[in-house]
Amino acid sequence: MTFRGYLAVMALASVAAWLSWIIVLVAIDPSAAGPIGFVFFYLTLSAALVGTLATALSGIRAWARSEELPSRHVSRSLRQAILVAALVLVALLLLPKGLLTWWTAVLLVLFFSILELAFVSAQKGRG
């Protein structure tokens, strides 16, 4: 698959995920659906965030650094999209419980930043 093909497929999948999330948001009553409603909410939101961020980051990286292989752009962008989506989802899970304060947000950002730094360090050690 070409890089443009990847971007097209990811963009279409992201649109489908956002549409799914909107359907879940509008059609499912959280009090009536129980835990399954929350699972659908968070799964569709995470798929939409990962797809959108991975597509955007891959496109920006390819435009800014055209000398690098597109596969490197894709792998880095996908990893970072997953980490950012996980950060957003953890924050959303903490919010209704009243546990998301400024210092827990800072700790979350630090945790995910250190995790990304570990991935980057491991890749530099291999390559």
C-alpha cells in the first residue's frame, strides 16, 4: 500500500469512527445502557482519536520531512496517536469521579511523556 493509500484509508476510517461516536452519543442513554454504553462510548472515541491523530501526524511529518521513509512517519505517528488518545481517555475516566485536578493532569502528561521518551530511547538503541 502506498503512503497516499494509507492516508486515504485512515481518513475514511477516522470519519467512520467519528460518525460511530456521534451515533453512540446521540442514540445511547447511559443510564439505560449501563456499562456497555460506556464501553461503546470510549471505544468509538478512542478509535476516532487514534485515526484522526495518526492521519494528521503522518501527513504533517511527511510534508515537513520528505527525506525520511513514509513507514517511519506512520509508525511514529501511530504510536504517538495511541499515547495521546490514551491520555485523553484516562483524563475522561478520571473526570466524572472528581479525580482530575491540575496536578493529576500534570502527572498524566509527565507519565505519557516519559513513556514516549522510553520508546524513542529504545528505538535509538536498536538503530
